[in-house]
Amino acid sequence: MKSTWRRYYSHENFESHKRMYVKFSDQRPPCLPSWHTKIVTVESKYPSIGWGGSTLSSDHALMATDLVCVEMIRRQSKYFIKTLMQSLCLVILVCMAPYARPFLLPSTSSSSPSSLVAPLKGAHRDLNPHSTASSSSRTPSTSHGSNLSSSSPTSTFDTFASFITAIQREIIQTIETEDGTDVKFLCDEWERDGGRSHGATCVLEGGAFIEKGAVSISIIQGKLSAERAASMSARGRDLGDCSQGDVPYAAAALSLVLHSANPHLPTFRSDVRYFECQGKGWFGGGADLTPYYLHDGDIVAFHALYRGLCDAFDEKKALFPKYKKWCDSYFFLPGRQEHRGTGGIFFDDLEALEGGGEEAGEEAGEEGVERARMFTEAVARSFMPSYLPLVRRRRDQLFDERQKQWMLLRRGRYLEFNLLYDRGVKFGLAGGRFESVMVSAPPMAAWKYNHTPEEGSEEARLLAILKTPRDWV
Amino acid sequence: MKSTWRRYYSHENFESHKRMYVKFSDQRPPCLPSWHTKIVTVESKYPSIGWGGSTLSSDHALMATDLVCVEMIRRQSKYFIKTLMQSLCLVILVCMAPYARPFLLPSTSSSSPSSLVAPLKGAHRDLNPHSTASSSSRTPSTSHGSNLSSSSPTSTFDTFASFITAIQREIIQTIETEDGTDVKFLCDEWERDGGRSHGATCVLEGGAFIEKGAVSISIIQGKLSAERAASMSARGRDLGDCSQGDVPYAAAALSLVLHSANPHLPTFRSDVRYFECQGKGWFGGGADLTPYYLHDGDIVAFHALYRGLCDAFDEKKALFPKYKKWCDSYFFLPGRQEHRGTGGIFFDDLEALEGGGEEAGEEAGEEGVERARMFTEAVARSFMPSYLPLVRRRRDQLFDERQKQWMLLRRGRYLEFNLLYDRGVKFGLAGGRFESVMVSAPPMAAWKYNHTPEEGSEEARLLAILKTPRDWV
């Protein structure tokens, strides 16, 4: 009869987050019913201190603490030292980020496991704005059925479409590797008009750290209705003839929504998109976090990464502040006077990016367009490097029923924004692929009338920051 | 050591809905932990056959069946006879409804407990369109601060506002009595512009059969912005000068949303409203069910009641078919090609109701307006009589985790309709009382990508009817 130490939630310690260690044998105690044996199968990840990090529902925990002998162990010094070292590394990383950005991403990737390396292929070249090398993913490919189009997409469109197709696969692979369980993405591939429009909605449900996530692409060539044209622009973009309706257009977009399972891990939303019409093209994209509990270091690191990326493309370092502000003002619920999350970056209507980082006007040269595409692709390559460190830090952090409930209420706000205000959703719904749009909905959400968190609580601290956005870096 | 029989969910019998009876003593068995004693406190409601009808979560049930001795008992003949008699009564009621309507409501109320009588005070007089008696609730009262208004509301407005204020109280009382627990409505009274606009948002959370419900009124006098005017009309109502914006108007509305706790009990939504502007007034209202599982008899009885009510006001019996169709076409999710529920009635823009039941045109006389108000008030008086019989039949029906999950998914659709398409929500949000509008949101909802129920299942049968609405009576 083998005896092991395992860590569980403790009902009595929900509030203070103290850790408890439950000792019981692998052989089922006489009054523990058979379905409890699944507790016993939790693997110990940290043999040095011997606890299993899996999240158990409060019911299981209650059972464990009620039914078996319980003992408490003080955090071991080893664990403290490890935590201290991690925090130090984080601080150094954050401080260095703005200066070291052009070199940072590849070097981060070299110290990361292979799953993280995948989406960074070619990132170095693309991140360095002076590079002219063309990676394989950027080689213009024949567009899917472009010969059928009355207004053929440009090579910029084809290149971008190939890029998002490739990086979608890479991101999916990275997440599945990180998940480490048998849960996989289910991909719904679709096409319309004999393949002129196609895409893939890939969904993961019930993952180890993602409760529900979607990584989707759509590559569309068609005629723009006036209704969809109206739902396109972020700030009244001058679409010119495009807004008249019945004009050929092409659009390609990659979008991610990862609804986390753990309230300590924020929900991650991001996208990159390109829209082309009447010989003109516009890039857009962004990435932002919707946290449920504020771990300031996580949010700072996330912003630092995107600041570094923006600064690498902009000598005057004006891109990041502009895009951060744009993100805050876009993800805003006017009815509640609340921002949806802690922000990130958001940009739209990007026609070209000149050498100094400034956006060019009407007479944007081809080089500027190329730089805009490179910037947008670099943003997409940063999605996983910006989120995975948080995943690793937070996926196994303990939480209780009250915290999960708060997460569900905040997810309600997420959905309110999506259905009431998000232009992407309006554009998507007008196009008719309802399930592909609603895939961004959280797996579960709650509403409670006039819920107000306790003064001085962690929940109230989050709300205060959502009411008045903070510049994190 | 007293020994009692109690009924519980059986884990093994979730699918077939067989009932199991668990026998255990009131004294805690040795291996049952202390928090299980709450199972023991469930009261037996039907001493004749000795089972407790309370719904237990699957976890508790699992515990009970796993931990204590389990025995199965066949349904007793007494229970069968009772069910048979109930079904017979229902069939007779449904068949008689169209003919006996003018007398049915009062006679129903006389056989109902006192909680049901309350909202029916004066219903008989109001239901009989030839009556000219004026009940106390119809005596014009001084409107709340009407002397401050630049365009004083008419006595029709004042009468209607008094009516909804009174019936809100009665409905709340009825529901609380029916609930029978300590859970009560919490009322948020509000006022604006020195009392010219006021209302009360009353919310019940965690009731015995209502998981979350709201019974709210708002009585508003103000200036209509062009934005709110645009969100008012159901079918491009000719608002005339009112739609120009900055025009004085008055509005009074009562709205109910009762999200049921049991998937066998439909969610009930209903409202009545009156809008007045530039000397003209329009009534509107409706009541409809959003079921999760179809119990045809329940839906038929619900429709029969409203058909009877409509027919009492309309010799040609054309009102009900028109309003049922309107309900189906209004509560429709175009993106999913699905109706939200099984319908009921919905009407808007009702200026006057002539003797024959036809709606009058421009030259509607005062009598027509009075009849329109009486009809609208009769609809409001029918809310509880149409829903409570269902509550009594379904509140204690057993359900399992799978059925609850289906309910959460359907509630997701409910919310989609509210946020994407409901004009009432748009009108409310433009007015700025966000929490009062979002109070209609379900307590909890779920989204799953491309969820399709099994062919031939009860869930598939519901979906088929939501795709092609049925005329129930």
C-alpha cells in the first residue's frame, strides 16, 4: 500500500489561498466511493515537494478534506527561492523589453520548448524592419480560385492569406502541445462560391487550460454589400467607392479567442486582418487580455512584448501608445462605462508604414505597404509568445468557487461587448456564418443583478482599473 | 431512529427517468460525512406516496445512491390515477376555452388559491368588452409629477401607469406566495428629473422555481431623442413628428422575465406598454414561452388562454391568429433561422380597438382607445394565470445534468436574441439604465460550437418546432 503526498484545495482555506497537502493511499479507503479514485490519479509534477497541480472542483476537494486525514505543510524554502528567481527574471525582462525588442523574440524562443518555437519561424527577419529577406511563407502563392474573381486580389493579399493559413496551423499545434492532454482542436473547413471564399473554424473545448478556444481563418472574395461595408470601419474609414455596395472585395483574417479555465489566467483575444477593395488595402489587428484577477506582472509583461514589437517598427516609439489607447477605447462598454479588459494593442485602417514608423497617407509607396504587412504578421507571430508565459504561470494556480463565479460574471460582460458593440461580430453576422462568429462566445457566462464587489477586494481592484485604464509599460 | 422513504435522482436512471426511492434513517450513517445531513432535511410533500419532490443536484444524488442502500419502487397506482385525472381536466379545459372565454378567467380564479386571485381583481369586468364599469385601478390618478411636464400625459396614460404600478405589486406577491420559501424580490426603485420619470426594477434570484426573475415597471416623461425614436417601432410605425427627436413623450411599461430553474418549466417573458407623443398613443404587449423541453399540453393550455382572451375582445376572432403570428415573427433569430420559443401573443402600435375587435384607423374614437387599454390590461392580468399552472405541474419534475446543460445552451440563444435583435433592449440601453435592461439576461448561459442534438431526441423535436412554428390552438 503505497502512500503519497498530494496538494488539494482546502475548503477552509479558500480565502487565504494557503496550500494544504492531503495524504492518502493509492488504495481506496473503505468509505470513499469508487468515482473518487480519479483524485488518486492526479500526477505529481514537482517531485521535489511532491504535489499535484491539477485543479479540482470544490466538491472533490470537499470530499478529500472531509473524508481523509489532512495535514498542513509550510511552503518549503525551495519553492520560495524558485518563485523569487522567477519574479527577478520577469522584472529584468520587462525592463529590457523596450530596448532589446528586435533581438528579444528569437532569443526568447531559443530558451523555450519546441512548441513555442514553431510560430516564431522567420520572426526575426520580419521583426527587423530593415530586412528584405522573403521567407517561404511570404512567397506569393496562387490565390485560391483567384482566376474566378472579377477584381483579382493583389500579391499582398495572396501573401497575407498564405501567412495566416500557415500560422493558424502553427498556433493550433503550439496550443495542443502546451495542453498536453488528449483534447484536440476540431476543425470545420468551409468554402463558398466554388472555393473563392474559404476558411477553417477550429475549436478546442474542455482543454487543460482553455475551457473553450477558437483559432479561425477566413479568406473571402466577393461583392461587398452596403450593410457589410458599414460595419467595417473602426473610425469612419474612407472606403470611397467600396461603401456604395456591390463592389468586389477581398478579405483575409485570422482570429483567436482563448477562454481560460482558470480565473487567474486572463482570456486572450487577438486577430490580424487585411481588407482589399478597388485597388486599395488596409491592415488591422490587435491582441488584448481580459483578466479576472489582476496579476500585475503578467499584464506588464504582455504589454512590454507588444511595446517592444511596435518600437522595432517605429523609431519615434509613437505606435505603441497610439495602439494601446486605441485598444482601450475600442473595447469599451459605454452603457457600463467599463473597458472590457486591461488592453493591449488594436489597430485598423493601416495602409502603409513608412521607415520612421509613421503611417503614410494617400501616396503610400509599395515599400510602406510591405512594411505594414510585415508589422501585421509580426503581431500574429507574437500571439503565442505573449500568452504562453501567462499560461505556464497561472494554469495550475488554485482558485475557489467564488472566484469562478466572478469569472462567469465577467464573461457576461465579454459577451455583452461582443453582441452589442463589436464591429467584427456585426460584419460576421451580416455574412451569415453565425456559428463561426458565435464561436467567440464564452463556454459559460452568468448575470447577476447589480453585482458589486466588496470594497477593497481583488474584484474591486480589477473593476477600478477597467473603469480607468492604466498604462502598464 | 425514525426511518423514512425519500425519492432521489438515480445516476443510473438519468436517461429513462425512472424514479428511485432511497431509504435511510434520519440519523446519519457512519460513513456519510456531516454535510450530507442536508439531504435528510428534504421534506416529503406527498405523504400518500411518501416522496420528496425537491430537486437535488446530481452530485448529491450520486452521493446518496453511492453511499446508502438503494431500493426501487414501482409507481403507485394512486399516482397514475392522479396523473390521468389531471390530463383529462386539461383536455376538457383546452376544448372549452374558445367558447367559454369571457367566463373562464373568473371561474378559474375561484377555484385557485388566493395567490392566483390577486392579479385577477376586476378581470371579469375588463375582459367583458361591453362592460363600462370602472374599477378602482382604472380611476384616473394624478400622474407622478405631471404638472412639471411640458406636454401633460392624458388620463389614459395616468390610468395605465396606475394600473401597472398596482399589478406589479400583485404579481410579485403571487410569485412570492407560490415560491413558498424565504427568497423575496429585491426592489430597486429609481427616479429621474425630480420624479417625472420613475420606476421599480424588482428581482428575485435563487427562488424555488425561478432561478432569476424580474418584474419591472418604468414610467417615463421626457424628450425623445431621434436615436430612441428609431428603436421604438416594431414595423416602421408612423411616429409623425415624434421621430424628429427632441419631442416630449410619455411611456409606461411593465415587463416580466422569469427564468425557470427546472428545464421542464419554460422561461416566461411578457410585457405591456403604452407610449404617448404629440396627442397620440399606442399600446403594445405580449406574453410568450421559451421551453427547453416540449410538454405539448402546457403549450396548448397557454395559447388557449390567450386565444380566449383575444376572442372575447373580437367577434371575428381575428386578433389571436394575427398576434400569434406577430409573436413568432418578432422573436426570431435570422442568423440561426430559429424562433426563440413556441410563441404566444405580441402586439404593438395598437391605437384603438373597435367594437368588432378590428383595429381602428386614424379617426379612432375615445371608446376605441378605452377598449385598447382594457385589452392591454386584460393581457397583463393573464400573465400569472397563464404561467402558474405550468409552474405547479413542472416545478418538481426530475431532470438530469444533460437536460440542465441543454437548458443553458438554449438560454444562450435567448440572450443572443435580446442583445442582437430586441428593440426593447435597444430602446432601454439608449436610455442608459443598463442594469435594468440587462436584468432580463439569464442567470447562467452556455455556448458550445455547432451543438446539434441527437436525431429523434426530445431536444431535436424542440428544435424542429422552433424552426417551423406551430399553431397550438
